[in-house]
Amino acid sequence: MDLLKKIFIALGSMDRRFIFLLVGLSVLLPKLYPDLFTLPIKPSSHSLRVFDEIDALEENSKVLVSFEYGPSTKPEIHPSAIALLNHLFSKNIKIYAVALWPDGNFMATEAFSQVSDKYGKKYGIDFVNLGYKPGGEAVVKGLASDIRTMYTVDLLGNDIDSIQMMQGVSNLSDLDFIFSLSAGYPGSKEWVQFACDPLGIPMSTACTSIQVTDIIPYVENNQIKGILSGMPGAAEYEQLVQSALYDRSVTVEPGKASINMAAQSMAHVVIVLLIILGNITYYLTRKSSNKGGI
Amino acid sequence: MFLKRQMPAIIAIGVGLFILFGHFINNPNIQGFVNNDATQWFDIIASFAIFLGALNMLKLQVVKVVKRSKGWQYSLLAIFGFAFAIFAGFFFRGANYITLTEINPHKVNILVEYISTIQEVDDPVLMASRIEGSLASYEIPKIFISKATAESFAVSLSSIANNVTLGVKPWGAHVQIKGSLFSWMFFKIFTPLSSTMFALLAFFVASASYRAFRIRNFEATLLLVSGIILMIGRVPVGELVPWWLVSTLIVFGIGALIAPFIPNKKLLFGIIIGGITLSSGIGVLLDWNLAVNIPGFLSLPNISEWIFDYPTAAGSRAIMIGIALGTIATSFRIILGIEKPF
């Protein structure tokens, strides 16, 4: 028993470099040997809600997709963006992209370049990228009032009046749905407060896991129609889109979030085990110190 | 003194009150100002703020280098990065492209082969069909940072089309086009650095939780238990946690809650063992081993979703209402000139 106690106490004072190694391996091994770490992905009610909302949109509906994330949060949100574009393009929905973050421009450009060709979608006819404007909520409010006061040219410098799909679109009320890909401020909250709620436009969001606590009241209040929370949400949505597109005879490769979920699962398990181990050691050392021992 | 102290306060109070009351006055001119002009003003000021922020950052770094403060070498790197971004954004487009007109229809496959030497072509057949669809004018789907490289590639294509022209993407657009110098900087330097910084968090979080996440009191235990449920329940591995493990943990949880009220440890132990036996027995009798029979409260993903939907939403709402009240109070103090953060 004493030996066991000593082992636990020794494990409890593990060098942090060893912890780093364990975490590194827990992420690396599932990436190197994905077949050994296949895990089931079951969609949550929030992800299902997002899918149903997008799936209910009719052909030629107009959807605004806002890119509010950058490279640091790309692994969490970009898979949602790719799955969303696949879903929207497969239903022949028109996409209007904007960015409230400067990095969002690059994320949008990359996402469109990854997906649009597969569906033969053309810039200016099927999708348009208006680009970034500084100002956060003021930009959202401006778009709600008059898009042309905010944007006179698109991301590529084209006059927006010369873009075919901008004809008949003067403000956000002319759009059918808003989707915010958000990693913080300005993001989903600003879209709810300054555009979707006042104008009654339905919206959904994909955000980082850490943001879910901030956004969930709006979801519960039905102001946001479903939420894709972090990488798990993205993986769930990827699976839903993949199976829906399969039914429509469109083949989509497994998304990055689905592939990375095994790595995230293993990392979480390792962290939980470390916490439990740390607490056992804490309990043992506390008892020993109370008795005047270690 | 008036310009420095009273004037900013007068502007802030005037504009603040006007916009606040503008929401309650049903006049098209006032509504137009509040909804359009004010937001445009904000947009212009925000653009200037970015410019001022960049200048301020540059000033701080330069001062650090000049004074040789601690870590001045990093400041040097920051200045170099700043200068490079300015150069790629304002002085060097690095976004050259090639357009072919009147392409020889018999040489489409050769053109695809040429293109595959400078960039990866996923589907050569699709590319060939696209080129055939635009024989009159086709833009090579590759941006060249250097004009010399673009020119040398253009020369190699001279036999394929009647006319090969070289162009440069317009200012502004060059920043966004994939393959330009600015885009190269973003994807090859900024993206890996930014991702690395964020990825390091995973290691520090693991180390910090291992050392600091301790069951010291009831609140800490609650935090720890809900944290573990969320960490496991939100990832696919949560689906693999069996019902009997969850029911056992629930019995332990109930045991921990009632422990202070039962001084007799043997009785407490008996209650816990009895609870585990009872829950396991019910599970076996009701065949909870079949996924469809498991009650929702014995599934970790369901528990984690419940935590998000109810306790988290309630806590977040309380915080949001508190922040909103604080914002209103602060806004009033600024509008009335009591507080002058400017």
C-alpha cells in the first residue's frame, strides 16, 4: 500500500515536460494512425438545428456569411465554413460574404477557392465577397440600413453596382439568412443585436468552444437558430452535410474537423486523467502532511 | 484649454444625446443620420484608429530599439515585419498574371501540362474542358510574385496561343489574391506563427489543470466535475462512456452531497454500495446495454448539453444583464460629462 502511495505521489510531481510529451503524443498518434482511433460522431441538437435551418432554405435564396476569425482559430471554425459553403452551393443558394475581422478576408478567399470550383460556381453570379470594413457593430448597423453606404466596391475592387447578384440588394432585409463564423468580438453577438433581431432575419453561427457560453443564451432564446460549437460542432455539421450531399449524389471528402476529432478526444482524455491523477496525489499528500508525514 | 478640455466633452455630450434621442424621434432626417451618417462617421474614425494604432505600435518598438531596452531584438523583428507588410501592401504588388487569347484548340492538353509544372492540378480533365470553354481568352490560374518569372513562363506559352499578355492585379485587390506577395506573407508567415501561439495553449492548459485543478471545497468540486463532464461529453469519446459508469459516478456524487449529514461512515458506505447495486440492477433489468434503452441522463453528451442549455445559459444571462446595466450607467456618465475617458 505504501509503495502504491509513493508511486502516486511520484506521479503527482511529474515534470511538466513529461506532461507536454503526453499531450503531444495524444494529439500526434491519432493523426498518424487515424484507423486506430475511429470514433462515432453523433450530432447534437444544436448542430441538427443549424443543418435543418440551412437545409430548409430554397434554391436561389440569399445568404450572408460573415467571416470573423483568423489563423489562430482556423482549425475550429474553418471546417464549419467549408461544410457550410458545400451545403449552400449544393442547394444553389447565393452567398454574400463580408468580414468584420481583417483576417476574415483571407479565410473567406481560401474557403471559396476550396469549394466554389467543385460546384462550378462563378464569382459575381453565385457568390460575392465584399471584404473587410473596420468598425464592428457600426458596420453591422450600416449594412442593416444600406449596404452601399458601407461598401462601394467588393474585395477585388469591382464596383458593387456592376455585380450581377448585387442587383436588388440594398440592405440586410433583402437577404434570407445570416451565418456568422465567429471567433470573438465583433461577431455573432453584434449580428444579433444590430441586424438580425431588429430586422427579423434568421441567423445561425459557428463559433469557438470558448465562446459558446456567451452565445448560448441567444440560442436558447431562439434569436440564433442553432450553434456549431467549436471543432465538435464543425465535425457534427460536416457529417450531416456529407450524408445529405451523398443522398443528392454529391461526393464530399471527410472534413478536417471529423478527422481531427479523434486527436481532440484523446487530448481531452489525457487532460482529464492528469487532473484525476493530480487530485489523488493531492489527497494522499494532504493526508500525509496532516499526520506530519510527507 | 477650452479646445483640450471643454470642446471634446461638448462634442461627446452633444453627439451622444443626439444619437440616444434619435432612436425615439420618428423623423426621417434624424433616423437617416442615426442609421446611416453616424455609422459612416464611426467607420471613418475606426479606419483612422487603425492607422493611429499602427503608428503607435511602430513608435513604441522604435523607442525600445533606440534605448536598447530588454528584448530590443524582438522589437527589431517587429519593425522589420511592419516594414515588410507596408512594402507588400502599398509599394510592391507582386500579383502578376498571364492571359492567353485565341488558344490553339489542339494544344489544350499541352497547356494543362505546362500549368501542372507551376502548380498542382487536381483534375486535369476538368481544367482542359474549362480551357476549351474559353479558348478566346483564358487567364492562367496562377499568380506570379516576380514579373521576371511570369515573363519567362509567358515565353514558354507563346506557341500555344496567338497572343500571350502579362498583367498585374489592381492595387487593393492584390492584397487578397492568392499567390500575391501579401497573401504569401499571410499564409506562410503569419498563419503558422499565429497557429503555433494558439496551439501552445493546449500544453499549458494541460500542465496548469494538472497542478491547480484540486478538490479543495464544494465549489471547486462542482467546477471540476462539470469541467470533466464537458471535456469528455463534448467529444466523440463521450459516446463510448458506458451507462453503468455514469450511474456509478452519479451515485458517488449523491454520496458526496449527503456525506456531511451522515456522521456514520459505515451507513454512508452502505448507502453508496446499495445505490450502485440498485442502479446497476435496474440497468440490467431494463436492458440499458441496448443504446436505445439508455435514459438520457445516463449519457455524458446529453449531460454536457444540459449543462450548456440550462446552468450555463442562466449564468451567462445573469452576466450579460449585469454588463448591460453597467454599460448603460457608464454611457450615461460619459454622455452627461461626468466621466471623460477621452
